[in-house]
Amino acid sequence: MNATRAEEGQHLIQLYEGDAPNIMGRIDGQLAILASRAQTLLSLAGITITVTGFSGAAIARSGTAAAIMLVAGLVLVLVAAALTMWGILRVRWTTSMKPCALPEAVDYALAMRDRKTAAYSRALLLLILGLALYVSSVGMLLLANVGA
């Protein structure tokens, strides 16, 4: 069972004995992990788009269903990339908040982390669906060439 954000914040403050730099550094580390994983999602999206430039026309010529899956897959991959850039990689500094007490600062940083984590989960799901459609369209191209 996961702790609520408030419970997590209280736990961090207790665990690090109110040491704000340590607490915020821990959360910044989690944000860095999300940024790193977001870069991986963007790399996969970029590879998909690049490969489509080379093979997209051949896939589309293999049939209407393959063309529809290819386009749908690419749209999902592009939406995943956009969500990754806007929801995760968009820069918001944890230090830009108004001065406040440590519990409020921790809650603000955890809320930012949670929003970026949710965006990552959505982007990952869209990327997986997009890649599944894309690979299905490639499969249709390969199957169309079996009888040729």
C-alpha cells in the first residue's frame, strides 16, 4: 500500500531529520530519473519516425489495413513524444516557489514529481500502443510478401 503524498512528505522530513537540502535533493534525484526515462521514450519515438521515412511507403502499399495501422501507430508515438516533452521535460524549478515552510516545499516538489510520473505513465502507454500498431503494420507488409 502506497503512502499518501502528505504521509510521504512527513516521512521524508522525519527520515532526514528536517534537513531540507537532503530532502529536496532526494526529490530532485527522482525528477532526474523521470527526465532520463523520458529521454529513452523520445529516442524510441525518434527511431520509429526515422524508420518510417525509409519503409513507410512500402508498408502503406501492402494494404489499407497496414497503412491505417502505420498512421495510427505514428500518431500515438507522436502524441507520446509530445506528452513526454510537455509533461515531463518541460522545465519547472522546485526553487521557483514562494518562500514557505519545509512541509509545504516538500509537498510542492512531490506534487510536481507525481504530475511528471503520471505524464510518464500515460506517455509510456501511448508509446507501447503506437509501437504495437507500427509493428503490426510491418508484420502485414511481411505477410503480404510471403505469397509474392
